Amino acid sequence: MAKETKAVAVKTANEVATEVIQDWGTPQFVGSSDIVIPKILPMQGLSQLVMDGKAMFGEFRDSVNGTLLGSLDKPFEVIPFHLDKVWDIKLEQADGSFKWSRTIPLIENPMDAGYNDNLTWEGEENGLKVQRIRRMNFYVMLPSEVASGEGMPYMLSFKSTSIKEGKKLFTQMYVRNLRASLPPPGYVITVAGLKQKNDKGTYAVPTISVGRKSTAAEINECLSWFKLVKKGAVKVDERDVQGETVEVDASEPTDF
């Protein structure tokens, strides 16, 4: 009798939980500003989180909540499923510095209106000096989150010193995968990094390598989010590009 009573109690609890969730319903309309896609940001020496003592140089963190995802020497996995190419336009300021002005799509086909793949790094617009930074934005999923059923996309960007790694990832997704009759998210990608120096300092640069094949469940989850992204139903956290301070409630740096 005790076992029977316990089984009934468990069943009742599960039924109640399901009913309660269903009672809340779901939003009838989700606007493009309702779903915010975090960026995976490599922590630099002057990153706000590093200066605040909440992160360490070379870590990769979620731009929205500061979650530690990996570091230069402790790789983590992503599944890339979509790419946007853009130009970040910076205008010269009175003090000689350059400040973000706008981001525009990069149009590569010479036959398309607005073709701009031939823009130079430096130029002039309306009498003002400008800098143009080419950026490759990859939408990715974390396999661990897909497995738990809590997956949300992230954006992993490559520009300037890391653009070569972005081209490697593009080649894998849209050339090698295609030749193997696989979709863009056909392989899990391992993200690590290295330190690079130039005349302006030392930087943490993400690197990529190809891992295992993605599972059918992982590819299906990527496809669901791909459709939402193409519909414009998501908004990416672009504060780092626009020069805003990225302040989050980050956990303390940990070994993992």
C-alpha cells in the first residue's frame, strides 16, 4: 500500500507541474528585441570585467551574464550554424580617436545593389576620416546546453587579428561540409586561443579546430534557431562593438 501511495503521489506531482506550466501559456508574439543573443567575448587586458577583477585575461565569457565558458588554454565546444558578415564603421573624433558610428552588412556579390566588398580599411566620408573593420559573426550553440534542453544561441565574432580563424571556420561550414553533404552545423568546433602582440599591446585571439560530427538532435536544434535568426526574431548584444561598457554580474574566475 505504501508503494502504491508513493506512486500516486509522484504521478499527481508530475501532473500538477505540467498543468501549472500549461496554465501560464506562452507569449502570442515575440518581438525582435525580446530575445537577446549573448556574445562570447575573449577577455582582454582592458575589458571591463578584467579591470573590475571579475574575469581574467584570456577567458571567454558570456556578454550578458558573465558565465565562464572557457579560456585560451581550456577549450570549449560550439556548433556554428549561421554567419553574418558586416563592416563596423568608426568616425574620427576631435581628439584623433575613432568611435563606432554604425554597422552595415557586407555585400560581396558585385551584381547586388550596395556592393561594398571593395571598401578599404581607412577612408573618408563626408569630409571625415573613417576606419572600416570587417567582422565575421557566427551564430553558435553550445553542445552541453543543447543536451540539457536549455540551449540558446551565442555569437562568436572574428575581426582584425582573428579574421584568419573566421575564414577557417567559414571554409569548414560552407565548403568542406557542403562537399561532405553536411549542413553548416555538421561538425562541433573546439574554441581555444592564443596571445598575439602588436604595437598596441597583447591580445587574446580565439582559435578554432574541427571536432566530432554533430548529432541529428544538435543539427535539428540549430535549424530551429536558424529559422528564427533569418526571420529577424533575435537581437544580438552589440555593446562591445558600440563602445558601451559591458557590465554583468560575473562569477569569480574559477578553474574548471
